[in-house]
Amino acid sequence: MKSTPFRPLRRALIASSLLFTGLAMAAFPERPLTLVAPYPAGGAADVLARILAKKLEEQLGQPVVVENKPGAGTAIGAAAVANAKTDGYTLLISSNSTFTLNPALNPKLQYDPVKGFDAIGLVGSVALAVLAHPSVTATSVPQLVAAAKANPDKYVYGSFGNGTSSNFAGAMFNAATGLKMTHIPYKGSAPLMTDLIGGQIPVSFDTVVAAAPQLKNGKIKVLAVTTARRSALLPDVPTVAESGYPGFDMTAWLAVVAPHGLPVDVKARLEKALATLMASTDTQDKMKAAGFEPHYSGVPDWAGMVSRDIAKMKAIAEQSQIKND
């Protein structure tokens, strides 16, 4: 078959198109990225965001700017990212507070935790702790329970937001111990810690990341951690389970996500960058020093994982009478 005059032109156009596509794939990212932390500066999510942002910059060759968007138990920041452009330039670092706890309490969120995000990867977890102001005489969970039962009007507990892991930990603690401490929600870990140190509240549930430096300075007490195992950051602090309440376990896991619908090549680039930085000993050491337990994994079935966890958290919310108050 003889070649027509159009075939060389067609081949040239195809080659040009493939070259352009290859250049477009190689170009991401061409400008700075934004990593949203849905808490005020100074909280655990903010600390982790800044660790990962610096490492992402090294992998991607572009600045990664941390933007704090606190409020509504992480829902404001989550909604902003879910509704952002699906170009890979806006990411979210948050915990199960955003993806499974909020939805367990509120079916009318401004974002869809199952369908609204593409997971870049799970990056680790952080232990929560039962904290007290130094004026509280209790030095253990049993002593706190006894004191709160003897003087119920004096004891409330603070969390870093409605529907957060901190809120769930406090409500589960109430249910396990038989206490009825009133919940006082804050707009993040930093203002929660400020009021605990100032004595405005006697008890709070916060991350070991936020608690460790304040404990070292003698500004707070740490009575127990809420996880199944002791925290590597506070190895001498017992768990709630060890303190007389077997089976008690509330852990905050953390993930990096993007708006759903990322181009395949962009998602692959981000996944590779996150996997590479999480494999770094330096990244792991920095996370551990800040109180996080690093353990990276991809999430091939984000919808399935989140749906299952929401169902589990709904059951806990009903059992522990957690309300989106």
C-alpha cells in the first residue's frame, strides 16, 4: 500500500502529541503547593504538617506552604480541600477526626469523607493522653475518677473540637469510668492547652505531641495515654487500660489526601514523593521526636477503609453517647 501525503503529517502530529503529553506529565509541579492543616498553629496536626511540608519540598522541587484552616472539628479545612481544584496543588494532612469521627456524628458535612478525597497515603498515628492541671490532686486515673465522683460539679473536660479523636477519647473515658464530666470543645489543640495550663479547665484529652513539652516544664500532669500501648514519647505513662479499664483504646491515625479526581500521573507523582520521604530515617526520627508513630502505607481502597471505620465509630458514639454538641 502506497503512503499518502497525509500519513507523514499524521505521524508527526501523533509524535508531537505524545511529546507534549510527556512534557506535561514531567512538569508537575510547576509552582508551590499548599498543605492544609485543619487546626490552629501549634497543634499536633500543624507540627506534622511542617515536618512533611519540608520533606515534600525536597522531593517535589517546589515550595510546600502550610496553611492553617481551623474550626468545626477540622471540617472547615477539610471542606476547603475537598472543593479545591483537582490539580494536585492543594493537599490536606489530617486525622481520623476528619474522615471517620465527624461523619459518624454529622451526616450533613460540607464534604464527603468517602468520595471527596483521593488518598496519597497514611503516614502514622499519634497517641492521646488524659491531662490535668497541677491543681488537680489526682496523679492517676483511679484517683481522678474518685475525685470527679466525689465532686462532680468541679470536673469538666476539654477537647480540641466536637467530633474529634480528642472528643471521642473523653466521651469513651466517661463511659468506661462511669463519670459524667461535661465536654468543653475548643477550636484546636493550642487554645485547649492554653486554658488547661491557665486552670480554666481541670482536665483535657490531647495528643502526646502537645502534652510532652508542657509536662517537661511542669505546667500539666499526664495521667495516662488512651492507646492500647504506651507512647514511645512518654514511656513511663501508663495506658488507661493498664489503669483499670481493660480494652480501652482510642488512637488518632493520620493521612495525606487531595481532592478527588486527581490526574493519574499527578497522583502517582505525589504518592511516590510521600512514600520516598516516609522511608527516610530522618523523616521517621523527626516524627518520633515530635511524638508521632510513623508507619506509611498506601490506601488502594480509601472508600472501603473509611466506610468501615465510620460504621465502627458510629457504634462507639452510640455506646458512649457522643453527640455533635
